[in-house]
Amino acid sequence: MLVLSLFLGIFVVKIGMDNSKSNQYTKEILQELREIKEILREKR
């Protein structure tokens, strides 16, 4: 959960700094979240 909050916090800051790239950042964040979920599943 800490990792998720960290990524979301970074995501919000990036959108605030450059809104025109928000779609690109959204795709990157979603991809990283998928990777994190896969890693967590493998550990279980």
C-alpha cells in the first residue's frame, strides 16, 4: 500500500507540473502498477 501511495503521489505531482503529458504518465503508472501486482502475486 505504501508503494501504491508513493506512485499515486508522484503521478499527481507530474500532472500538476505538465498536464499535457498526463495521458502518457497515466499509461506509465498503470503499467508499473501491473508489474507491482505481478511481483506481489509471485511472492505469495
